Amino acid sequence: MTNNPLIVQISALTRKEMTRFYDFAASPYFNKHRDIRALVAILSEAYPDFSEKKCGRTVLFKQLFPGLPHHQPTLAIVFTYTLRLFEQFLVVEALGETGAFLDKTLYAKQLRKRNLTAFLKENELETEIKSTNKLSKTVPAPSTTLEGIQRKYRAAAERDAISLQTGHPQLETLLEKQFHLDAFFALEKLRDACELQQRARVMKAELSKDVLLEAFVHAIEKAEKLRQIPLLEAFLSVYNLMKTDDLKQFRDCLDFIKANAAQIGKDDLQQLFNYLQNHCIEQINKGQQPFLWEVFRIYQLQLDNQLLLVNGELPEWHYKNIVTTGLRIDERDWVRHFMETNKRLLPAGVAENAYRYNLAAYYYHIGQPKQVLPLLVQVEYTDLRYNLDAKSLLLRTYFDLGEDEALMAHCEAFKQFVKRNKSLTEFQKKGYYHLIRFALKTHRLRMNLGFVNQEKWRQAVLQLKGDLGSAETVFNKPWLEGKLGEMLGEA
């Protein structure tokens, strides 16, 4: 029963939301079925424990229909109708979050249908169009979200419809309707344009010429009034950025988004930052290291705007990526402070694991490899990504400590793990194979120092460095290059 769609979905509710659903089901306006009210009451009482012991089919049927023999089809019908009511509840909840309950446009439309527009207060719709959203501190002004712009369009359209019904059509109302329609269309087009660019790059595909992106974008660029909408200008800036590698243009784009963050909805702000992060990663992969600092700056902005939290918690992979990025630009003090202050935000089940792994990575970075091994021993490798990252870190640690036998044994075990793991892509396998191969070759050359002809040894190191430089898909490549560079400096 725990896999029942209704049970699965209400399990995702908070206690407060579960109570609201109980109140919703108890309202005769929304629900007149006694059995549904009874079922929701039982589930609300059981929350959050929906185990078979409390919510099994037999248990629920006995509570709903005491004294009757178990009849599964009857129980299934009650669950079906309760699920439909739950779907309605979620819609009502969404309307409440967006402030649609207080949308004057809907009120005006109902009055117009009944020829009661005389009861509309003077300029009520105009106020609706020009107002800012004061319904919730978490929802920005309507003009800064796609939904808000659409709402303004509906209000302007209703205002124009009323002017026609009353026999006093106005040019102003129709122009106002068109402006908000243009704004809605332009923003939706720009959002799709950015996403199309992103997907085309990831999939290495050409965009269809039937999609008239450039023509629309060119028209939007000429619309000065539309470009006064911060969200629209932000997506336009990101779209144009995707077609260039210019660092200054990137910084201008990021600075604009940062300056207007308060006027952009959180979902859109996170999406914009995601596009910028992906752009940075692409540039870093091309060797443009200054973009590492820009990724770090984006993470800081996301933290400042609380965009990385999910239900009040910081996902472990955001935690790890921030630590990794900070260490790559040697912001060691900032990273250590971040690790300690944000450990409490990690999900309880993974907090210690994530903290130990990232602390091990921190100690390795600051040149204390002896601190790494005890921490990695305590990391539970339940996640493939942690497993692979930890094995890579362990390889580097053994190498730096000069633990020759441990390094050789670890590389062989690492190689077999990569070979046998069917979850890895060919790209991942290639990257780890090359890491192991070049690490072992570098290790052998280091061991041969002083035992072979000095010039031949140096030429061998130079040859390996050249092979590494021309090789594609080598994980931890900067580390390998650094070790070869150290060896050449010693020679």
C-alpha cells in the first residue's frame, strides 16, 4: 500500500500542508463524500508513518467500513476519488502561492459576464496592472516573472473588453494589452532560446532553421521599452553571451543579474545562474582559467540569495562542488569557513560523510596528505560519484606520500573497479583509465631517477609530458602536469 500513488504523494507534504489537506477535505464546498473525509482523517492522524501496520489495505478498510467483509474494489474507489481531491488541493495551493485568489482580473471578468461592471471601483484594473505584488515576501513584483507579466496582460485585456462592452472603446487600453502580450511573448521566446542553445551544445546538434530565433531576438533588441523589464534583459544578455567567449561580456552579464536579483523571481534567477555556470565550465574546458573565479562568484551569489537550499537543506553535491571550486582557486580560508558553517545545513543522513570527504580534499590541497587517509577510511562509499572521487584522491595521496606498494595495489583495484562498473559512461571510463595510466608512468619515472642515464630520463619525462598534453579526457590532468613539472625542476 505504501506504493499507492495517493500515499506516495501525501508523503511529500509537510505537516502543515497535511493539516491543510485535512481541512480542505472536510470542507463541504470541495468535498461532500463522507468516506473521503474519513480516509483523509485517518491518513492525517498516521502522518508521517504510512507503513503497512498503520495504512495497509486491511487496516484502512476496517476503519472505514467497520463490521463489513473486506472488499478491495470499494476501497480502491475511495482512494481514486481521494486522489482526485488531492490533485484539486494542490492546484488551489498553487493559486494561493501566486496570489491568483486576489486577482482582480478574475473578479472583473465575472462582473462583466453578469453585466455588473458598474460595481468595479474606478481604475481598479489599472491599479492591478500597475501594482506590485505585496501578497508574499517570497514572490517578486508581477512584472518580474513570466506569470506576473501574463497576469498584467489578462488585466489589460479585461480592461479593454469592459471598455468595448460599455460602448467606450479606447486606443490606450488596446495598446496596453499589446505591450504586455509582447512582453510575455518576448520573455517566453528568450527563455526558450537560451534553453535551445544550451541543449544544442550538450547534444552537439544544429538548431533547425525553421526556428526563427535570430529574427525574434533582433526585434526584441530594438524594443527599448520591453528591455526595461529586468528579467527580459537578463535572458537577452545570457542568450547573446552564449555566442561568445568574451570574459568582459560575461562579467557585464553577471553584474547586471546581480544588480537586479531582487527584481527577478528565484526560479528564474537560479536558471540564469545555471546557464552562466555551464558557460563557465565550457570556457574552463577550453583552458580559460579566469572563468574558475567566475564560477566561484556565481556560487557565492547563489548562497547569498539562498538559491541552493532544498527544503532548508544544502544538497551534498552543491556542498562538494563549492569546496572543489574554492580549492581550485586556492581560497582555502573561505573554503574552511564555508565547510564548518554550512555543515549543519547538509541532510542528516549524509552530513558526516560529505563533511569527511571534503575535509580530506581540503587537507590534501593545503599539503597535509597524512591527514587525508584517516578521513577517507571513514567515508561510506554508497554513492558512485563519492566512490570515484575518493579513489582519485586516494591515488594522489599515495603518490604524494611515496607509498609505492599501496599506490600500485590501489591503481590495479581502481582499474578493475572502472572496468567492471556498468554505470559508468565511456567518457568516464576513458578519463579514469588515462588518470591511472599516466599516474603509473609518472610514478615509474620518479622511481627511476638516479638509476638511469640523466639525459635519457629527462627526455622520457618530457615525452610523457607531451603525451599528457595532447591526450584527451584525462581526469586530474593539472595534478599530473604539476607532478611532471616538479620532476623536471628536480632534474
